[in-house]
Amino acid sequence: MVNFVGAGPGAADLITVRGKYLIENADIVIYAGSLVNKELLKYANQKCRIYNSALMTLEEIIEVIADGEKNNKNIVRLHTGDPSLYGAIREQMDILDKLNIKYEVCPGVSSLFGAAASLKAEYTLPDVSQSVIITRMEGRTPVPEKEDISLFASHNATMVIFLSAGMTEKLSQKLMDGGYKPDTPAAIVYKATWEDEKIIKTTVSRLAVSALENNITKTALIIVGEFLGDYYKRSKLYNPKFTHKFRKGE
Ligand code: SAH
């Protein structure tokens, strides 16, 4: 049996109870060494075989899984954050389907949410933004033309940008070209929930300067939007005048 497990954003105790249980009961763990906290490997039992996927190709990962499966082992494939975001799990699952190897997916806390917690922020504020755009700049992996950041920027919604901390100058330009005002609040959250986490509050126009000043080129999210500012309207749900299924308004 194979379990794809979300390791959470960084802090070892932010894995789910289920994820921890799966590691404790694993005979083989293949973890994404670039971003998964090694503290999590302490949950594994002493006989567990541990592989760092940062040093492996897809083919090598599948070989370890297929061999483990043949020997009836419990296998955990440990991905950073939640496996459904930039996790490259689909290509693994499709091969496992072909090999008739069963698997499950255990969700994790994405860095997207780790960063919101560190910022003590709410992404969806009434009268500010009710949507979160999760995206990235083009790197080695191309981004479809219709998903260019400058197109998304026209919405002025809350935006969380992965995998782009090394491209802040171009990013900043695209955000402004697309319609964010230069002084729109922005944050660079480096290693959210890790011990060496850094939070930099800045603006869309100053993203590149702020990244440079703080020497940040990777393992960070760029988060943009007026939700980082002071203005919003209070919720209807907790308004004394508002009636709903569980409470009658004044
Ligand atoms: N599946 C992961 C994302 C993997 S892609 C998730 O759900 O979080 C790797 C990118 O995620 C990094 O380049 C960075 O942009 C972001 N990232 C991962 N962990 C992070 C953390 N603790 N703090 C800030 N950004 C992080």
C-alpha cells in the first residue's frame, strides 16, 4: 500500500494526525528532501528505510515503490505542504495505476495556510476580496498564456504566488501592469512556520527591493492584496441584526 502524505508547511507538529500515523507505520518513506522537515522522519520506526527524493528521478522513485509493494511493505511518499499543489503526484499516481498498485492521498497544511497563520491574516475579507488566486511565475515549468499573472492581476483579488521568490522584479512589474496599484500591500513569507521563518511586509512596487534587502530568493511565498491593509467590512454572520438558521437577529 502506498500513501501520498502532505507533510505540512514546515513545523513538524503541523502534519495531520493521520499523516503522522502513516509515517509511524511505514516500512519505507520517500520524502521530498528539499522542503520536508527532517524532524518528521523521527516519527518513523527504526527499521524504516528512508529515501530522499531530491536525489531521485521519477523512475527511481517508482522502482522503490514497486519493489516495496512486491514485498508487501507500507510505503509513504512524503510531500511538502499539501501534495495537490505543485507536488508532481499525478505522474506518480498514473504509473501506479498502470502497475496496479493501490494508493491513497492524505492531505497536508499547505504553506499557503501556514503563511496566512504566520501573518495572522484572513485572505477573504468582506468588501475587500472574496477570492484567492494561487499561481506562480513561469520557471522551467511553463504557465499557460491565459494564466499570466498580469491577467489575474486585473481582479485585484488576494493572490498567493508560489515558486517565484527569485523573480520578484518581473513579478512586481506584471502585478502592476495587470492592475494592482504600486502601493498595494504585499508580504514575502520565507519558510513559514519553520524556526527561521521571516515575514517581510512591503508593497507591490517594492517587492524586488525587499527580497534583495533580506536576501530571499527561494522557499518563500509572495502574497499580495488589500487584505493586508486596514480596511474591511464586518461580517454579516456575526452581526446582531442578521438572522440565520441558528440565530434570530434583533
Ligand atoms: N505543496 C507545497 C508547495 C510545493 S512548491 C505546499 O502546499 O505548500 C514549493 C514552493 O512552495 C516553494 O518554492 C515556496 O514558494 C513554497 N513554500 C513551500 N513551503 C514554504 C514555506 N514553509 N514558507 C513559504 N513558502 C513555502
